[in-house]
Amino acid sequence: MGRILLHCDMNNYFATVEEKYNPPLRKMPFAVCGDPEMRHNIVMAKNSLAKAAGVVTGISYYQARQICPNLGCVRADYNKYLIETKLAREIYLKYTDSIIPYGMDEAWVDLSETVSDMNEAKQIADVIRLEIKYSLGLSASVGVSDNYIFSKLGSDYRKPNFTTVITRENYKQIVWPLSASDLLFVGEKRKKLLLQIGINTIGDIAVSEPERLSRLLGVVGYDIWLFANGDDRTFKPSSDTIESVGNTITPPSDIYNVKDACAIIYLIVNAVCKRLVKHGLKACCVSVCMKDNQFNSIIRQGSLPRPTDSVNVIFNKAFYLFKKNYRWENPLRSVGVRVDNLKEEFEQLSLVNFDDCAINMDIDGRVKDLAKKFGELKFEKTATTKEW
């Protein structure tokens, strides 16, 4: 029959795990946030009561409290989440050994070799949901289809705790009316670009000319046209392929001068370059994300002359981008550096001239001063194929 894939998505994962370990939380609205002491207080997850009150992920806890004044805050505990992830995957392994993780709370389960048709796959999906509910005390939604894209759309289609089957016979009725932003790799930025040419839904993408989408969005335009039509040939679900590496630091208090910002960027680049070396990769592009204390963000990027994992070259490019673009109208809240267009390349670099952005201070001394001021600064890591 061809491929049969389940996409299992644990509903409100961090929040429901916290409720499992602390049942009284079920009676109050709360959000799972990062480390408040390090000001990583972005809402990462919320329980059903907080969602009903209008709280959304991605905003600060302060903003969420304005929406829901009695909102509680729970600090994220990744050790608990990893334990529950492992237990969920042990359930999937009862039906196949072909499991493709997609973050902690999602996974594709390939049943192509173990079931004969979609009806049997749906039965297994329902059993998985029930076992997750009654043995783990959590909730999952499952999408069933013959490709990665539609199976993931199926798990998002009805929540919580539903199974949705998307086939060649019904996908136009289920998938095409959905918003374009429900499709993989169509974030808010691309959604706005698509709206400018009259594309609102996944169906609009599917019936568009792929050349037109490619002119608008580059190679991603062709990819999303394929995805809208249930063709996943260009999709790489494996998390082993690293297309970008980045770190961000949000210090305990705001940064008010370029010297402290320089030292933080230097710390970030050191960490990024260690990860490049670990994976045998070199970068061709550097991006810097600057966020002020009013949560205004600026992202700027620049190309490097050759692939490199050199701390000095990447730092100088990142610091140059920062100095050129950050205006200090408000203090700096956080800064991140990301490298992408990664190559498995080992060519020796020649010296590169960065006269307008070279280090002109005692950087090691400045880093030590920061350590005295803030203590150990924590990195927020990314290694991803998604939009930043």
C-alpha cells in the first residue's frame, strides 16, 4: 500500500507534565517559563485554564499576567520532560522500531511495514492515545497519513486527544481550507508575504504556480507547494541534519554599554565555534539578534569570505554587525549569534581584514569583569532547520 505514518504530538506537553507531578496545578491557570533569575521568563507552555484566559506562548510572563492576572508560573524542568518523552517512545516502540523524533513532544511513527491499511493504522493510533492517557497520565493527538506533512497536520487538526486520518481521498476537504501558516515552514513572515499575492490558505498554495512561489520565497516556495499537495520528497524529518547553530544570552540585568555587549558576543561566539568544531562544520554566514528591554528585536546577517570555525573571524563579523546596527535607544536585554550555510569543509583560511570591527579592548579582562558582575551566564542553544 505504500507508506503509512503516524505523527504523535503530546498536547500542552510541558504543562501537562507539570500537572502530573503536581496535581493541584490543574485547578489554577499557569504558564511554564524559563529561569526567572536569568530573565528567561518567556511563556513556553500554558495549561488549558491559562489558554482559555487568552494566554499564548512566546510572550513574556509579565505580558501574560496582564492577560490573566492570577496566572501562576512554573519553572521549566527538562529532566521531568525527558523522562516522560522516553516513556512515550517506549509505547511507540511496541508497534514499530522506526521512530523519528521531532523535538521532545512530537514523533513520527512509521507503520509502513507493520499494518495493511489506514483503518488498521487508525486503530493503533487510538490505542497509543489511550495508553498515553491511562498509563502516563498525559494526552496526545495523532495524525495518520501517507506522508510526513499531512500526518503532522492531522495531529494539529483536533486537540486534545484526537486521531485524524488524512488520505488521498479527503485531504482537499481537510487540509486545503486551513490557514497557510498551518503548513510546515510557513511562519508569520512568510504568511504576510503570501497574503500580499492573495494566498490565504493551504489550498491557495496548492493551486498556485510553483515558479511564482519560488520567486517570492526562494527555494522554500517550491517546497511548500509540494507540501500543500501532500508531496514530502524535499522534507528531511531527521533531527541529525544541522543547518544552523546559535546561542543566545539574556543576562540578569540589562546591558548599557558596547564594551559589555562586546564581551557577551565574544562568549557566545566561543560557544558557537566549539559546537561547530564538535560537528566538523564551518560557517559561511553570521546572524546577530539584538533585543532591547522593550522587546524590540533587530536581526542582521552577513556573509563570510570563506567557510570558517574561527572564533576571531566569526566574532569580528558578529561584533561589526552589532556596532553598525544597534542604536542604544534602549538598554540591551539579550543578544544572540547564529551561524548557518554550514559546510563540511576543512580548507585553511587566509587572514581576513576586519579593520572596522577588530577587537580593540582587553576582551579577556572584560569577560572576567562580566563574570564578577553577573556570575555564570547561561546559554540558550539552537541547532535547527527552522526560521529564527
